[in-house]
Amino acid sequence: LVLLIIFMITSPLVTQGVKVDLPQASAEPLDIDSKPPLVASVDADGRYYLTVGDSQNEPMSASDVAMLVKAHLEVEPGTPVVVNADGNVSYNAVIQLMVLLQREAGVPSVGLMTDTPEL
């Protein structure tokens, strides 16, 4: 439930980035007063990206994403980290990225982004 809330909050804040078809779910958005999140993305082709603020998105390896997240968290501890994955990406690719972020980058909690369902 908490992760769902985090994802709903970050979804409206992140208007740029990698083109993915997010799964839809009802959740609360992140608190507007929180730090801008780091967004680790996986596109439909399985390529990894990291978005930090207005940074340019270029494909990179999953280990490079983890290394950059770790470096950012050393400078800005407490920054939320969320995974933005295309709905057609395999579950395994998303889980592997989440595990990598937690084990190698030391992220205590990884959130998942979703789109708000259309009524």
C-alpha cells in the first residue's frame, strides 16, 4: 500500500522520461514536499535508463544504473527511488532491477510507478 502511494505521487511529478506503457492501478501520489525521485526505467525492449531531474535519458546497463543511484544517494540520502517499467516487460526484468538497486546501490525501499486507471 505504501509503495502504491509512493508511485501514485511520483507519477504526476515525472512528466518526461522513457516512453513506457505503465500498468494501471489506483494509488495515492507522493507528497509534493518530498525530494524529486530517482527513476530507474526499463523500456519495452529491456533497456535500462536512469532519470534524475531533467537529465537526458540514454540506455545503460543495469549495473550502471545501480552505480549511479548509489553515488546519488551518497550525496542526497533519503531520495526516493522508483522503478518505471513498461507493462510488457517481463516480471523478471523488473525484479532483477529492484534487487540490484537494493543490494548494490543500498536503496532501502524501491517503489513502482503506475498510471491512474481510466474510468
